Amino acid sequence: MNILTKDKYLNPYLAGVFLGIVLLSAFVFSGSGLGGSGAMMRTVVKAEQVISQNHVDNNVYLSKYGGTDEETNKPKDPWESWLIFEVLGVLVGGVLSGGFSNRLKVEHNKGPRTTRRQRFIFAFLGGALFGFGARIARGCTSGIGLSGGATLALGSWITLTAIFVGAFSFAYFFRKEWI
Amino acid sequence: MKQKIKRYAMVIDTKTCIGCGDCVVACKVENSVPEGFCRDWIVSEVMGSFPNLQMELRSERCNHCDNPPCVYSCPTGASFIKDGTNITLVHEDKCTGCKACIAACPYDARFVMPEGYVSKCTFCDHRLEEGLDPACVSTCPTHCMHFGDLNDPKSKVSRLLESRKWKVLQKMRVPSPTFTTFFEDRTMREITITTNKVNHLIDPHLAIWAGTLIIASLAIIYRKEKELPTCYSKIALFGPVILTLGMTALFFDLEYKAHVFRFYTTFQVTSPMSWGSWTLLLFYPLSIMLTLSTLEQGWPSIYKRVNSITVVNLLIGYSKKHMRLAAHLSFPVAIFLGLYTGILLSAYVGRPLWNSAILGPVFLVSGFSTALALVLLVSKDRKETHFISRIDLIAIIVELVLVTLYLYNLATSTSHTLEAAKLFMGGPFSIQFWVGFVGLGLVVPLLLEAMEIRGKRIPVFLPASLVIFGGLMFRFIMVEAGQVSTWVHY
């Protein structure tokens, strides 16, 4: 059951070094670090634009990404961001590397006593909470933790600590999902 | 005695034109041009760079070209050259509003009337018959517009051209980003251009349909019933389905739907669209025959349901009898139709992005590879998918080569095709083209299929759906971007 014992995974320490190189080159080539939740947020803003541009304009937070530009009178495109392409690249890279190491298949990683449905519901709720929290913290594990932590930003280290403390303290309550 | 052909021309004295717009108003009144449209307009072009600037003002309209691409592209003969003159006119009774002529016109001089037919400047043909000048010329307060017959050496325009320096209002305009327009009418005209786009659903289906037909006919010709069951018996059904969807989309794109029958009351040798509409009509039955002849093996559930109907039963029997003949006929037709969409676009002189005959082969290969991906999605036979992935891999490589050649062709033709190519090279369609089409639609499936051949386990739906996505993306981009590209750079 343990994922890490499966074959063909990269040594985590080596992978860490590679990730650091990717992060560094991201700073060099795009001028900003890695992120994940930003792409999701921008996609959500894009969807909201389709439904009601008016709502996006009137919301301070949303209008920053997809509000109507006062000079050109056209709505900003929230997808016009490096993050979108980065996440797209992550997906493509994930699929390619998965294919390369022969583990490209549809699977559900879940504990033995949970049903697939429960797993999806919990994953969705957890993801939604984490996404919401990430926007309050101004970034997710990759954006604020990885990219910010690498630059030794104080806020990033506080957030990272909070993420780990949160995970440890709640693991007890959700342990039955996995054992 | 045969009357000499009149070659009417308009000469604009750019030294005296002040851009007042009276010609535009006169035309609107004379020809009752509806609000929001215009048959002539004012251009003010700024040339050079600061401090060496030059400005030219002129009145423009349809130039009644010697070789009018609009007339040659018209599938119904609605656009025609008036006998004994060079005046191109539109027969509104014959016009279906297919907008082929709008895409073909390098001057963007045509527009769709609210009624649905295409209209444009007629050089005030009705006034010429009475011996009068066109309304714009008669009205011009600075007398900068001159009108007459170039074949008559004594006419005003012929004498002017002898005595003054002149240039033909051609495509070699200086592209200038600093132009300004002062007249409402010109802006309005731009609005009408954008609403006159052809539907982007027009051609996606055609090449894919052609692809399914190629696969099905080849499998039948080579009797691959056992080895390639999906190609042999299943894929044919997609042909009529995609074709019907596409034909419906085409119909809805016509601005004058009641005139749709006009496609089939004439055959225009010079119009690719006319070739296309006749071929489609004639070979619809072939596609249905291929489907019916293999329905029993391929889609037994549908077969059971429809076979009880007497007519269908008879048709199935007939199709089975002539199955090989149908396959032999279908193959060349499918190749023709696969090429056709690209050639149709490339013949539209007015849209430089499309002006490359390589577009035909590109569409053919892309349609073929998209159809192969459809087979991959449908097939449950491992041997078959393995074989088809290999063919698809080759098709993708060929497509990559052809797309490179196409871009090279654009970049080395004229300054206008180069401008058009820039739509993909940093212009507004770059991301869709490079990330969507080339990246996700070609390179990633190429890598995945290569891995599959090397023995990795790749779920076959991944490369297949990416290829279909890329194929549709490519068609969408080509149709959209093509209509943004233009000869008119002011």
C-alpha cells in the first residue's frame, strides 16, 4: 500500500535538488516562483467572468485579476499569467514522466476501509478548505511554502509551520480514512 | 461591330482630397445603404516616422479588379462581371450569403446586408446608364475624384494618368500602426467586418470526415476485417454523423438560408466552394453505403433496431453487394475532400494567412490523424490500437513537418503573409497555436505514442483525445486567425 515503496520513483533528496533547480530557473526565466493555487484561482475568476463580469468588477479581490481595465474598457484576462502555463506544464510533465516509468493509469489512492465515494467527498472538502486557506495566506504549499521559503521570507516560514502543525494536529481525527 | 469593353476606373487626387466624407454620405443617400454599413469610406494613412511624417487622405471603395477574386470564389455565380465592362456586381437573388467573396476580397469592400445578401459598390451602375458619374464623384466638393473609361484614351482618367504621377491602389501598402480615422463610417465598417466572419464550424468536420472515410475504405479495399475490426466496420458510422453535423453548421452560417438551393442550380469551375458542395452532395451516399454495409459487424445493436425496416433492409443488402466498389470510389473522394478544406481557404486571396497551398495537405494529414485517434478511442482490440498508434505517430510527424513548411512559406512570401504569420509568432494566437495545437495536440501525443511503441503502458485514450483536441484546436485557430489577417493595414 505504501506509495513510496513502489518502484521507479526518484530518490526524494535528489528530487528535492531538482525541484530547487526548477525553482531557481523559474525565477530566472519568468521572474516569479512556482505556484499552484494561483492558477486554480485565476481559472475560477475566468469562470466567474463568463457568468457575471459585473460581479468580478465589484469584488475588490476578484477585480484585481479579472476586473475591467479603466483605460481600455476591456476586462483583464485572468489567464494571462505564468502560473497557468506552469500548471499546464506540471500536468503534461506529470503525464510524460508517469508514462515513462510505466505507472500511467487511473487509480484511487485510499484507505482500505473507505469507499471511493467517501474518498472523493473528503478530498474535495479538504481541497476546498485548503484552497480557501491558501488564498488567505496568499499562496499554497508551492507558492508561499516552496517559493517563499526558498527566499527565506518570514511569512512563508510561519505559513509552512502552520501547515505542518495543522496537519499533525488533525491527522489523529482523520486517521481512520487511511488505516 | 463589337463594342469595345469599358474599363471603368476611379482616380483620386490625393493632393486635393481633404477627407470630408461627402462621398460616403452621397453614396449612402444614393444607394440607400442601411445604417451601420457603407460602400465607400475614407482612409487617412500616416507614413514614415517622426519627424518625417506624411499623411495621405483618400476615398476608397470596391476597385472592380481586373481579376476579381470575389467573382471567382462565388459558388453560385451571384457575383459577376457585367457584360462589356469591368464592373463586378452581386445578383442578390442568387446570393446565399456564404461570405466566400468577403473572405476573398483583399480590400474588405464587401458586407452582408441585413436581408442576408452581400452588397458592395456598383460604381453607381444605374447612374452610368444614364450617362452620369457615380454619386460620390458628382458630390465631391474638392473635385478630387475622377471617373472614366481607361480603354478610351480621350477619357478624363486616361489623360490624368498620362499627365500625373500615379500608383495603383494595390496590396503593397505601407503597413502603418499610426493611422487615425476621423469618420464614424469607417469605424462602423470595421464592426460589420467582424460580424461577417464565417462560422468556425465550417471546416472542422470535413477533413475529419474525410479521414474516417480514408480509413474505412482502405480497410475494406485491403480486406482487413479480422486485423482491423474497428477500421473495417465501426469507424464508417462517424462519417455520415460528422458530415451531417457539419452540413447543418454550414447551413446555419449562411446569411440567406432561403437561397441555399442556389448552390445546386449551377456549377462554378473557378469556385472551390462550388466544387466542394457538389462533391459532398454526390458522395454523401458513398459514405452511407460504407456505413450500412458493415453495420452488422460494427454496430450490431443499431443494426438490430433498423434492419426490421424494409427500406433500410433493402439498402443494407444493396450496400453489401456493392461494398468494394463503394470503397474504391470513396478513397479518392476522401483524399479530395481532405485536401479541399485547406485549398478552399488558400484560394481566399483576401486573407494572407491562408494563402498557402500547403494548407491543403496540412488539413488532409491532420484530418487523417484525428480520424485515427477516433479509431483509437473506439477500438477495443489491442493489436489494432497498437498498429493504429504507429500509423498515427507517422501522421503526427508528417503534420509537424508540414506545419513547419507552412510557417516557412508564410514567412518568405510577401510582407503581408509575414504580418499574418506574426499572429502565431507573438501575436494574439500564439498561445493557442504553440501551446494548444503544437504542444498539447502534436508533441505530447507524439511522445506518448513513442513511449507506447517502446513498450510502456500508456492508456490509449490519452494520446487519442489529445490528438482530437489538437486537430479541432488547429481548425478553430486557422479559421479565426485567418479572418483577422488582412491586406488592409490602415
